[in-house]
Amino acid sequence: MTANEVVHALSRYPGLTEQDGMAAALHRISGGNPLLLRALLSEHTGVRTPAALRPTVIEPQPGGAFARAVVSCLQSCGQNVLTLAAAMIVLEQLATTSLLARLIGTTRTAVSQGMSALESSGLSGEGLRHPVVRTTVLDHLPPGTLAEMHRRAADILHTQGCDASEVARHLLAVVSEGGTPDFPTWAGDVLRSAAEEFVERDIEQAVGLLELAHHACADTEKRVAIKTRLAAIVWRLDPGLSEQHLADAVQGARSGAVPVSQLLPLLHLLVAQGRMAEAADVRGLISSLPEDVTADASDRVYRAAMDPDGTPVGTEPDFLLPTRLAGSPDELAAAQQHDEQAFAVVGSSSADITRFLQSTKLTGATVPPIVQAIMALTTSEDLERGAHWCRVFRDEAQRFDAPGWQSLFSGLHAQGLLRLGDLSGAEQHSLEALDRLSDQKPSDFSYSVLSTLLRARTEMGKYAEAAAIVEQPVPDTLHLTVHGLAYFRSRAQYYMATRQFQAALIDLFQVGRLMKKWGIDRPLVLPWRTDVAEVLLQLGQVARAEQLVHRQLSMTDGRHPWVRGTSLRLRAATSDPKRRPHLLHQAIAELRKSGDKVALARALADLGDALVALGDPLARTIRKEALSLAAECKAAVLHERILHGAPPELGPRIEPGTVHPVAGREKEAGSTLSESERRVASLAALKYTNREISGILHITVSTVEQHLTRVYRKLNISRRQDLPARLDLHPMDASEAL
């Protein structure tokens, strides 16, 4: 039927002729086939809806009259035509007579005849591309036929040198249609090439292609490269999944001979994501290979993992000089010009760093230098500008629909606000960062954000909310990362605030041991020595506290206003009372430059206490400023201490019911255990994993398990959660163990 004949046919259906475009749509879908046309009209007019309310667009339904008419047409054309129609759907716009013949294994003449039959039946052209026609054709194929068609199509198109994305589309379809990914050896490279084409416009498609490439590839070297690339691009979506891919890549690197060209990108990504223990392992693998490897100077910008201000670190090992972040060739070329700029400005003025950030576009390859630059601002006296750039790149990540990057920059923003003493802001942006993360198993990265949230809530006196964080079981791999360092320090500060000094020392000595082991012992990053000194002062061990403070002041970072100010405050606490005001005045001068209002308020409070002890009338003025700053920062614990005039050696005032004394039963329980059992049980009660306890006490995991088995039997309990919260472990046991 012609288009005019379709218009005439509509006249038999009252109310249809007035609808614009109805005849054209009917002709286009039916191809003028009277059988298909009648089926379309019967579906449309058969709807039990008043004519005036019926849809004006013809939309045949799967399994309806039109679909049944399509089956009748295909049957009248012959079985081979069904296969040909399926091949046309598989090849889409590439469906030439020659390719169709190769795909279904017939002659071009037979294909031409089949296409003529489809055209005469009204199924070719627009009709064959209609979803209902496609679904009907494919539903009537024998099982496995469609997957095999896509497999043959991929092979044919690859042989003809077709685009990687087109070939990859068919490889993906093989799996989605139930086929097995037992592809030829060339498939992995094609899938990887296609993935790079999708990275910027459809990252989930890129991830699917790379995952299939990894599954289809048997070569260890290529599998490591694929997992490294997956980890790099998945980070923008889900840091936890990125960490899983990194772990797989490291495992692959350990299991087979992988060249330096593949290990260096993996090493860089491990350092960029703070996985220092695994980075050390990969660096060892590189060192064992005969190839001579030197890192380009521009790549030193990626020291950001633990070198925020660009200052050379004398004890820094070679593995902290990684090569450029794993990325596509285009990404790396685009990032090259920024690498040299970043290396030149990090450690320079904030104006230079700002120019670098203004000229840098957010991509997978530029995230590390951007983070490096922001951290340089955050750890300088220009904290406000660092917070500004966190907001800028967080918003840019939102435009990219990259929740992982959003969480990263929100977390950095929270850290910056914490350094400024904006506790409520730090809490808010930490929660925002956590909201961007997947609801699945917590990642190691998430504990970096949780560390900021925990510190903020501890300072604000929100002990119940802080305790809820501490009670969460930590991942077994957390102690292998810099995220673990931040979290253990924050947990130690919570323990200090709640007067659990033994637990605080265990965490802080763990932090110090790891930082020394990894060659990243920087007070500007984590001032664990003064944290330990603060605990020791609470325990009356002034001489040991003084040694730690002196050591921190003697380090390169000891000249930084924040490090020097916090160190001098504790130096005053270890000094003669008459000398304290002088040291505290110096500390206050440094902390005013650092921008940390909470640290400044604490130093002012200490000065007020020192002046009271000396009968100096200036104490009232100093305390008033300290009280105002504490209120501004919402540092509730410090505010209460100042308000009630509690001397610093008594520690913060704890809300009633927050900290429970050691019950007599728990003391008695601890006395029934051997010294070794008590050490293991104490750490287990503090939520340390068996692997972490093994590292702290220098015993095997099996020994830890044996000790716990005996502990459970002696205490008549059956699980870890039933261990007494405190087993009276002497705090200095921790230092001896480390």
C-alpha cells in the first residue's frame, strides 16, 4: 500500500483521520503491508479508551497483534529470512550485502533475495528497526544463535580493521547474550582501546569494557595493566572499588614477571592513593628487575601523598618518587604541561600555586597534582584559599558526575576546615564526603574522612557520636595505608579525651612506627610525638614527654608555625612554672600565624592557667580571649575547661556517663590471664584486628588466634565483642611492643 492508500484506509476508522502524522507513522512502521497495518490499527482502536483520549502516536506493543503479524510475515518469507533479519539487527548500519553473507554463511545472491522478501513484506527499512520488530525477530531465534552471531561479527569486523569501539560492542554483546568470553588473543587489546574512547563520555561503559578485557586476557602483564587502569578510572566513581582493583593488580604483580613499564604506573597509583605498604612491595619488585629506571623530575610533584609542602625529606625512600599516574596516552600528554608547572610551584608562594590550579583541568591524570597543590595551601598559612579550591574542584567533579572525586575534595575541604578550627564546618563537609561514597563495604579512603569527622566530634564534646565511629570495625588493610594513620591518630585523640590513655598510646605508637617504616615521618602531616607527649603528661611522665617535644622541634617541620606553636605549648607544660608564660607567648605568636583557632585557644587557655598560678592579673584577659575562640569554634570540651578554670593537667571535663570506670569484674577477669594473653585480649577489645595485633606485638596471626581462644575459655565468652572493654593493660606496654 502507498502512503495515500494508508490515508484512505484510515477513513474507515472514525476519529483517526484528523490526527496529524497518524497516516505517515502507520505507513512507516507497516511498510504498507496490509496485514501489519490492520494489526497496528486493531491495537490502537482496540484500546478501551474514548477516542478523544487515545494517544496520537502509534506505538505497537510486544506480544500484541502487530508482533503476531510480524511472526506471520517472517514465516511466509522462510526460515533463512529470520536469520537474515537477525543479522541485519546485529550489524545495524554496517549491514552490507557482503558482510551479511559472511556473517550468516551464505551467498550475496541469497542475501539479496532475502532482503527483497523482507522489503516486500514491509519489515525492512524503518519497520525492521522498530523495537517491537527487533524483539520479535530475536525472540524467535534458537538459543545461543544471537551470541554466536555477535562473536562472528566481532571477528569479521576486526579482520576488516573496523573501529575498536564497534568490534568491542559485539564482544560485550556475546557476554550479555549468554555466551562465554573465550575470545581470541586480540580481543583484550581491542577492548582496552575501545575503553579509552569511552572514558570521558561514558565511564561505566569504559569500566565494563576493561573488566571484560581482564576476564578474557590470560597474560599476567596485561592483566596487571588492565587492573591498574581500572583502579585509576573507577576512583572517580567509587574509591572502594578502586582499592579492590589495586589490590588485584598488586597480587598479579607478585605472581608473575611484570616489566617495569607496567609496575611504575601501578607504583604511582598506590602512592597517590596512600597505599604505602603495597607501594613498598611493588618498589621491591622493581628493584629486583635488571632494568634501569629513573623518575623524571616533573614526576616529583606526585610526592603529595605525604609531602604536602614540597620540602625534600631526607629519610624519604625511593618508592616515593613514582612515575606519572596511570592513564590513557591522551590524558598523560594533556597532563604533561601541568606536571612541570606543579613541580615548580609546590612549595612556592600561594600565588604561584593558585596560578597552577587556575590553569589545570580536572582529569584522572591531574587529580594527584591538584591534591598536592591544595594540600600545600592547606598546610601553609593560606588555609582559606585552600578551602576555596576544594570547593571549586568539588563542584567541577559534580559536573563530571564523579562521586568519588566529589568525596575526595569534600574530604580535603573538611580537613582544611578542621585545621582552621571550624569544627562544625569540618563535621558538615565530612558527612557530605561520606554521602558521596558507595553504600557498600567501607573503603580505606572512607576512614580518612571518618578521621576528620571523629576529631571534630571529639573536640565538640559529641562523645556519643564519636564513640559510634570508634565502635565500627576497621578494614584489615587500613594499617597499610596513610588513611589508617589519620584514623588511628583521631581515634587516639578520642581515647585521650575520654581518658583511655593506654588505648591512645597504642594507636599513637602504631602511627609513629608506620611513619618511620615508610620514611614519611613528618610532623606537619601527623605530629604523633606531641600527641604522645600530651598523653604522657596526663600520666605524669614529664621527662619522656619533654624528650618527644624536643625531638619534634628539632625536625625540619619544627620551623613551621603550626608545628612549632603546638610543640612550644607542650614544651611549656614540661617547664618550670615561671618559664611557662614566655614559652606560651611564643607558641601563641606562632599559632596566630598558622590559622588554627582551636590550637590557639588551647594555648591561650594554658597561658591563662599559668598566669593564674603566678597571680598575674592579665590572666582574666587571656582567658576571655580563649573562651571566645573556643565558643566560636564550637570546641565544647575546651570551652568547658576554660569556663570552669580546670588546670590543663587534669584534662578535659567528661560528660557524666560518657566514660565508664573499670569494673571490678573486668579487673578480676584481666588478672586470670597470662601477660601475653592480656596483651592480645586488650588489643582485641580495642577493636584491633588479628593482623594488626600480630604487627604490634611481633607475633604470628596464628599465635594471636591461639591466645584469643584461651582468653575466651578463661573468661567464659564465645566472641570478640564480649571481651571486657578494659583489661588494665599498662600504657607503656604499647611502647615496649613497638
